[in-house]
Amino acid sequence: FLLVLFHIHSNKTNHQFTTTQPNPLCLLLLCLLLPLRILSCLINITFSFSFSSSIPILTFSIEAKRKKTPLSFSVFLLSFTFFPLSFFFFQVMEDCYCNLEVDVNGEETFMVNKTVITQYSRKLAKVFGKSSGSSGKLKVIFHDFPGGAEGFELMLRFCYNNGNAELSPSNLLLARCGAEYMEMNESVENGSNLCDQTEKSLQGIGYWSWSEILTALKQCQSLLVEDSSVMVERCLDAVAGRLVLASEASPCPSSCSNDSSGIRFSCDSKSTESIKTSFARSTWWFEDLLFLTPAMVLVLVKSMLSSKLDHHVISRFLLFYQKAKVSTASTDEKCKIIEMVIDMHYEMDQSSVSLKTLFGIVRVTLCLNISKSCRNKLEIMIGSQLDQVTLDNLLVPSPYGINYLYDVNLVLRFLKAFMRQGNGAAAPVRMRKVANLIDLYIAEIAPDPCLKTSKFLALATALPDSARDSCDELYHAMDMYLEVHTQLSQEERIKICYGLNYEKLSPQACLHLSKNTKFPSKSAVQALVSQQSKLKNLLNATTPISTPYSDSSCGSSQKGKKEKDNEQLVVLYASNFDIPPDNEKLKAHLQGMQWRVMELEKICRKMQSQMAKMTKSKASNSYGKSLPKLCS
């Protein structure tokens, strides 16, 4: 009996679950001891030692029992001795008997006892419940057991150890995955199930070291655990909590601005070293988390945001992760990484993300087929800050397959995003900045011979007319475009001029337009007419100023005469104004209009100087006696 127990103990300590028969040595000894036990009931065996010339001699004698033992009594002694021993022997052998063969992912085959393992696994209990009447050995094949042979052996240790598991941070997640796979979540008689034990151990994750948490996360990735599982979420929450505590202990200055290439310190030179040291303390964990998949980084960053970690630090980590991973990743992995970075930046405060960083992401996405929703998020983030964008940022090359030199459609989407924010009610100052930027961009892309008229006109008319104080830059861009695209028809030239507000052209631009043969003749006439109407409105606004002479009949007669002269100069016979078909006549007519415009400008300047003198004299005599009327 002791030999049998020794055999079982040796198998358990060596974790050998593949033996199909007991130890042969133990069986041999049992076969020798049982006959000796039977003979001891019938005969007496005497052993004696003697020495001859210092040589030990062993002698023994066999003597029959003096009283013959009845056969029935001998059988009784035999049964009394053998059957209890055999009962324990076969009971132990039944526990050691391996009647189930388990193939784990094709890695290794285990021979186990069906009764022992089904006591804790509901999955196998349901399988063998249907074949309870079958005899002989059974075989089970697992193709996707988490952790492979190592995970299955850890589960077997729990089963053969009466439901007690030796769990540690290094094998906790392995045991949890195996327990969930084998459905070891029901209560057992001897104690708690494996799922409950792993859950209790997982509750102490707050006391784990940083390396133990990273080891657990690496196990989650190797076991292909779902990113939304409780284990992954708890591990990532523990990481975020540690980082928040570390950032509170050594905060990173907010004056440090991030970009795609590195870190720029916009600080006083005296504190630069301390800031660099503080920055290093806040980014020490960047390289430790590079092994995470994009899906896990997504869950981690969400946990960081909910834990109120500094958005500048999170943004720097995302850019560090992107730069380290994209260079060696496949095309599909690059798309996942970029989409994750865009999604997380979209959830953060926009002031924590520099425009240089966003445009760096834009250039990375040029050769990638990311989702449309991620592109929209990226364009919205840039469009909301379009008034801070520079011309160099907008000069993004066109994607493959488009003949344009620059991606005009991208800029149009930026403009649309800018106009949508705040229901289109952008501040006038911001609107003017964007208008100046777009005028510079139009002038930059105008020499592109492949740029279509529709795209050029879409850019020119994307902003409302109130966004521009002057249209001179837009006019020069149109002039350059017409100079390059000489093959345009008259209708296309007229369409381009629709985006030009002639009333917002300076006199110099109007003069240049009147001589510009690249523009339609109708545009030149409209420019001069708008210039004359502007001068007329200026004269009407400056002439009727109340003076002490305004009540006199002399003053009223002079006023009426002056208004009549101005009217004759300004109207320019507009009712009889027709464009002659001959180009020479049109040129002469336009030159006459230019001369009249120049005359009107001179008159306007003279009247402004006279009115300024009159207002000064009125202000000096306002406290004295009123002047007598010159004309009564």
C-alpha cells in the first residue's frame, strides 16, 4: 500500500499525466509481497546471523505450523489481508488510470483521467454526458486551446490538485483563458472553481509591479484575447492609473509644443534643462508600450482620457507609436495605426495637437486607403483651425491618378469644414485670414496647366463676398490663370470672372483690367462702371455736409449747380452706353472712360480738401457769434 502511494506521489510531483500503466517496479514488489503474506499464514520462517572468520553468514529455517490451520480459516485470513489491500489498490489505480486522450492544438497529447477532469470542466462534462455508456479509451482534439500545451497543463494541475491553483501574475491570464475555454466557472464541492480563483487574484492587480503588468499584457496579445475582455481592460486601466500617478509626481510643462519630428521647447533658456528632465520623466514609458497592437492602444488611450491624463503627453505618445510602427508595418497595419491615431486625436482637445502634426498625418495617408470617416475627422480637425494654417501646409501633392499638381479637392474640403463650424458664423477676423490664405493658394496653383476651370472657380467662390476687403489678389490669380490657359473659350473666361467683385478692385487694378486683353471686354466695362459708381457714391457722401451757409439761397444755388456738374461727370452717358463691335472703337471708348475716371478722382480729392477746411473753420467759430448771411 505504501508503494502504491509512493507511485502516485512521484507521478504528481513530476507532473506526468501521460502514463497509462502504474509503475512496473511497484507492481513487481506487490506480486512478491502478497504470496509471502499468504505463506506466513501457513509456515514459520526463522532468520539467524552467525560469523565465521569474521564473515557474516545468514541462515534461515522454515517450519510448518504446529497446529494445522483450517482451510476456511486460512481463506478467511487471506481475504482479510488481501481484499482490504486490493480495495485500496484498485481505488488508487482507478484514480491513476488514464482513459482519456487529449490532443492540444497538435502540439502535445495528454493522457488523463476522465473522471478527474470532468469534475471541474463543464465543457467536457457536457461532451461525455452524451457518451456515458461508452467503454474504452476516448480521445478529444482541441484546435484552438488558449496557451496551447502550457495552458492545458496549468489547467490539469488545478484539477489534480483538488481544485487548488498556484497563481501568479506570470500565469494568471493563462489560467483565466484556459478556465473560460473549458467552462470551469461552476461551483465544486472541494472549493471554488478556477474562474473564481483567477478573478480574486486579478483584483489585486493594483499591487503588481510595472513589469508584471506588461507581462500580463503580452500574454493577452499572445493568447489573442479580445480587446474588450475584462482582463485586458483591467490591465490597461492599471497602466493608465500608474501613468496618471507618475504625471502628477512629475508634471510635464504645457509650454512644450509637440510636432511630428520631435519636441520643441519654447521656454526660457534658464529652465530648459529642468524642462527636458521633466519631459523625459513624463515619456519614459513610450518604448515600454510599443509591443501593443493598435486595438489595445485604442483602449489604453481611452482609459488615459477618462483618467484625465495630459492630452499633450497622449498626443506625443501616439505620434511616437505611429513613427515607430509605420516604418515596418504592412499596408493593412499602417491603415489600422493611422486610423487609430486619427480617432484618438479627434477625441482630444484640439489645442493639444499642432497643425504641423495633422498635416504630417495627411501626407502619410496619401498612399493609404483609410476609411472615409477617419478622413472626415482629420479634415474637420484641420478645417476648424484653417485661419492658423500657412500656405506651405496647404501645398499637399495630389493623390495618385490625378493630374493636378496639388490636391485642390482637399483644400475645398478644408474650406467646407471651416464654414460648417459654428453654423457658418465664423468671426470676421478669422474669415479675412482664411480669404487671404485662399487667395495666396489660388495664385500658387494658377500656373498649373492641368487645373480645370471648375476647380479654379470653386476655390474663388468658396468664401462669401464679405470675407474679402479687396479682390486685387484674386484678380492677379485670375490673370495668371488666363495667361497659362490660353485655350479657354470666351464662355469659360466669362465664368471665371463671375468670382470677381469689381467694386472691391482698387483703381490700379481697374486700370490694369481695362488694358488686359486676356479678360473679356465685358469684364473691363463692368470694372470701369463699378469704379465710377463708387466715385459717385463717394461724392454724394462728402458733398452734403451741413454748414452755416447751407441755409442761404446763394449756398443752395451753388450746391445745386455743383451737384449738377458732378452728375454730368459721373453718369458718363450710361443710357447710351453700348459696346461697339469694332475693337478699335472699343479701345478708344475705354480710354475715354479711363480719362473720365481720372478726372473724377481729381475732383473728389479737391472736394475732400475743401470740406476738411470748412469743417475746421466751423469748429473754430462754433463758440463765437454766428456769421451773418452773405446773401439775403
